[in-house]
Amino acid sequence: MSGVFRAMSSTTGLPLEIILDILKKNNMVVSWKDFIDSSLKEGWKWKTITERISYSVNEIYGARYRDIIMRVVQYYASLEK
């Protein structure tokens, strides 16, 4: 699902882990590429992005899924360099 970063950073400001929980309950997944692109456009640093994603995914999906998602995030980071 695209637009997660915008939902998180809008005036409602839902934390990422709450958004992930809602998506999980509705059998939906985040477009991490869209999330990363949107957060970079807003001026977030890679450290902030990776910490936020890592923490939130771990809270909702657990360490195994977090490790998978973080490999995807690191791949996107390598493309930016």
C-alpha cells in the first residue's frame, strides 16, 4: 500500500506501528519503496528511516519479518548511493 508515510506524517500523525497493525489486520502490506521515497523527500535521514521501520516492523510482525524488511531497506539505500 502506498501513502503510508503521508498518513503517518499528516496532521493525524499515526505512529507507524499502528498503521502496520491496521494493515496487517486487513491483509495489506506497505510499499516500502514509496515509504522510503516519501520520507527522503521530507528530509528524513537514512538512520531515522531505518530505525523507525526496524522498530515498528519488529513490534507488529516480529524479528524474523523485520530482518527480511531491513534487507529490502538496505537494498534501497544502496541504490541511493
